[in-house]
Amino acid sequence: MIDPHLWWYVTRASAIIAWALMTASVLWGILLSTRVLRRIDSPAWLQDLHRYLGGAALVMVGLHMVSLMLDQWLKFSAVEVLVPFATDFKPLPVALGILAFYLLVAVQGSSLLMQRLPRRFWKILHYASYLTVLLVSFHAGFTGTDVGTWWYRAVAITLIGLTTVAVIVRMVTGTRSGRSRTPVVRSGATDVSVGEPAHVQEKRSMVVASVTTVADGVLGIRLEMHEWERLPLWQPGAHLTLHLPNGLQRQYSLCGDPAERNHYDIAVLHTRESAGGSAWIHKNLLPGMTVEVSGPQNHFALEPASEYLFVAGGIGITPIKAMIESLPAHRVWRLVYAGRSRSTMAFADELVARYPGRVRIHAGDESDAALNLAAIVTHGLPEAEVYACGPESLMTAVAALVPARHLHLERFVALLRVAPAAQPVLVTCRKSRQDVLVPAGQSILTALEERGLPVLGSCRTGVCGTCELRVLAGTPQHLDSVMDDAEKDRLRIIYPCVSRASTSTLVLDV
């Protein structure tokens, strides 16, 4: 026989646990946004725990509601549990609990659909987690059977106090990071990682705080906001877009500490075949100057793993350096860093000194033998996630050796992709309520720009990801090199600077 008191105990326990988990989820969200725990583990781990706490809270709330219906003394019906004010037992406090349940479902659902929802809508909905905890607090205080006991008071005071502190911290950090922003330049996409989504990118004026030589032909540049305003969060792998005075736009990976919210650090190589971007920077950029910057965006995010193998070629070390520095001390990883000469390899000596035994430098002027990537990949960390950034010759070699499921690449130049002859496509812009007929000889991005639609473009070769747009209907024909085609299909995004459609029509969220 089942103890008739069982469901009463389950109801009490599940309610307290759910309340604690909701509070922990809110607190962890604050720690995630402020990067307080950045030295404990990678940012993806923090995100996962935040999501799991919220999911576990929802499970406990579900158990609480089921146990209310199974308790033979309370005898709640399904309608009374799910519909506000359907019960005569303390109708207002119970209704607050039911409303909190629906808000929690909405918040958790928005987390699962984060990549498909407009960023602003997702952000507003996610803030409902604070209201959820507040409603639960009132619900528990007016309906709980243990309200008068000392342990309940201790738990309630602790949970409410922690929530209050979390809200204050979020308000303070949000105010500091949101002052004196320039108008938003919008397109219509959703980013795939932490940073600013393409559809809410801001073009902000930043001051060049310092310009230093970090290697032969490589400048280290620090950018700050006026009056040291706090900058948007970013994760390793993210890049900025610099809007140069000569009209060019160029992307550069962030290579500093994501926890430093008052400046961005980048490194710029003076390329021999420069089309005017790096050449202008090396010739003209000086401390005190103001440049227009948008981003950060991230299409090369670091995913959680137990082992990593990093492969960098030349200036490709910049996103890799930020990834390495974000990892905890106990994480297993190795770095292979190749370049023409040690003097041209930015941060080489610094990385060797900080991480002895983990960093292998292959400088062309110091060794006659070619870099044996096959031996490194096969005998090094065979189950590691491999992150590689550098010239195309290196990327091709790495891609030939590493299974696709373990490979993460960031290219400098677009892949040569064979595509069928371009056909005209009718693009329907859902937000703007316009139909744009794109002829075969014109890119979708250019056609949208000519109609004055709010889209962004930069490299126009399918590498940087600036022009990302959400696909609402139709089938994209991916011709870019930003990320894997299957991942783009999963996220329902397109890069219209080079990509087209395999259907005659395409509906975009712009």
C-alpha cells in the first residue's frame, strides 16, 4: 500500500525544490552575463548549466502540479491546476502559481527557440524569469502549509534575498552597459552565438586607445568607448567589423579577455595583397583616432569538450588565443601554431611562456621539415574537437585529416563552390512587405540594398557572415563559407551576398 501522505510530501518537496532551482537559474544567468565564473570553465558550460537549471525547475513544477491532483485530501482537478481562479481554495495565490508556471514554460521555450526568435523578443521574454520567481514567492507565501515553521522562513528569506540581489545586479550592469548608445542599424537575421545578432548590430564610435607592434607586420589595436562605457558581451571566436574612413569594411577576430567589458583587442596583419583595409590601418591608424565599429558576431564559437586541438596559421592565432585563455587550467588541449618565421608570429613567445608543454611552434625559418599534421592529428588527441584558423592551404590540409563531426574551421577566403547557373528568384521581404525580383546576374544582397531595405553587407564573398538573414520560406542554395550547410539549414539562415535559392521564391525576415 502507498502511504496516503506520500503525495502531500511530494507536493511540499517538489515546490521547494522548484523554487530553489528557479532562483539558481536566475542567479546563474547573472553570473553568465557578467562572466564572474569565467575562470572555472568555458562559457558554453555556463550556458548549459543555466539552461539545465531552468529545465529542472520546470520538471519540478510539473511534479508539484501532478502531486496536487493525486493528493487525496486536496483533490485538485486538472482544470483547477491549469486554469487560474478555477478553484475555491485560495484562488488568488493559486492563480499566481499557475501564471508563474506558464511564464516558466515560455522562458524555457524561448531558450530552445533562441536561434529562431527575434533577439529583442527573446530578450524581453527571458526577463520574465524574474517575474516568475516573484510570483512563485507570493504563491508559496500564501498557500504553503509550512509558512510558519522556522526552516520555511529561512528558506524563503534566503531565496527571496538572492533573487533581490540578482535583480539589483542585473539592473546595475544593464544600466552601465546601455548608456549613450548610437542608433541601431538593423538587418533581419539572428546570430548563431553570443555577441550581437546581425539584426541588432550597432555601429558605434570607438576610440583607438593604443597601437602596438606585436610581431613583424602585425599591429595590436585596443579600442575603447568614450568615457569607458561597457561593451556588449562576446565569446572566443567572435569578430568585429571595422568601418574604415576609406569606405572599406573589414572583419578582425577579438583576441582579448571577454571579461574585460571596457575595451576590445584585435590584431591586424599587413597582408601583401591588401585591397586597402590592412594597408590603410597600418599606414593611418593612430592612438586617439575614432573609428566606426559593429559587432561582435560569432560564427566560430567554442563548444564544450573534454579535449581540444587548436591549429593556427599566421594571424589565425587571434581567435584561437582567446579560446585558449577562456579554458580552465584542468582542460586538456594542445596548440600547433605555424608561420613563415617566429618574428612574424603574433603572441608566439607569450603563449609558449604561459603554457609550457602545450604549445608547439613551427616556424618556417627554423625548420627545413614540413609540418607533419597527419602525425599530430592521429597521435596527438584523436578524440579532440579540432579548431583551426589560418590560410586556405592549412585549412584544406586539416579538413582532409579530421572527421567533419570534430572539425571547426574559420577561413580567410571563400571556398570555390560549384553551383548551377543562377536563376532569377523572387524574394519576399516579410517585415518590409516588399517583393524583390532578383535577376540571375545580381546578388540577393545587392538587390535588397538597391530597394533601400535594412540589410548589412561587408566582405561580399561569403566569409564574414555580416549579411546573415533569417529564411521564413523557400529553400536556400548555400554558396558561402561561413559555416556548414546543414547547420545553416537547421538555423534557417542565408548569407545573401553569394547564396541564392533552389526554389523560385524565397521569403526573408527583413
